[in-house]
Amino acid sequence: MISKIKNYIVESKQEFKRVNWPTKQETGRMTLVVVIFSLAIAAFLGILDFTFRYLLGKFII
């Protein structure tokens, strides 16, 4: 059991060395893309919510 855990840790370290990590600029750019996309989706859903609530209010009253 201990040898399996040790082997897992050793293999994990080796795998981390092979990972192609993004640069600081790439990370910043992708973070900005995610934030902008999230805000756009939130605005779109907010507009839909407002529209459906308004229409539902018109039909109920």
C-alpha cells in the first residue's frame, strides 16, 4: 500500500514536469476572456429574465 502511494507521488511529479504551463500573458488573456464571457452570459440571462417577468406580468394582470 505504501509503495503504491509512493509510486503515485513519483509519477505525479514526473507528469507535472511534462505539462506545458501557460505564460503569465496567456493566463491573463484567458482570464479576461472568461470574465468577459461570464459577464455577457449574465447580462443575456438578466435581459431574458426581465423580459419574461415583464411579459408574465402583462398576461397575469
